[in-house]
Amino acid sequence: MVAGKIKDKVNSRWIANFIALFGLIEPVLMGTLIISCIPIPEIIALLIALAALILHYFSNLMMLLYYRKITMIDPEFSRWVKVYRKTNITLQILGSVFSFRMYKLFYSGIFGLDS
């Protein structure tokens, strides 16, 4: 993120990069919350933490379905996907496993890359 801002101050959207890369640690934070709730005698805290993790992955799945339904019908984006197939697949996997915020990397201009 910082390197992208230094390399290309004009086109790199560093806030979008920050939000996307912060999504990498969301599952870790959820796991830490669940582990910290285990010793609490009240089971409700653990159930709420588990529900939050389930909803987190549900929202990732819904965003993946939305992404495939809406953005893939765009002709310009479809041409881009044919050229950058690995990038598209990688961001879909990252968005499903970590956080749907990873999709922000498509338009964030990270390291001055063209959106």
C-alpha cells in the first residue's frame, strides 16, 4: 500500500488498497474472537462469535455470486478478464477465503496498474 502510493501518487487509490488488504486479517480476527470466547462460561458469547464467522463467509459467498452475475456481463470487463484470467481467479479466491473487500483491488490502481 505504501509502496503503491510512493510509486504512483496520482493513480494509486491507497485508501481502497488499505481496505482491501485489511480484509486479509478479518478471518484471523474472527478466529481470535472465537478462541477468546471459549473460556467464558456464558455460551451465548461463543454462539454470537460463531454466528459472526458464519455470516462473514456467507457475505463473501453472496458477493462472489453478485460479482459473477453483474460484472461478468459487462463487455469491457469480459475482455479484460480474458487478458488477465489469473488475476480474476486469484481475486475471486481471495475474496471468498478472506473478505469480499479484496474485490477493491480491481479498481484500486495498486502500484499504478491500470484499472
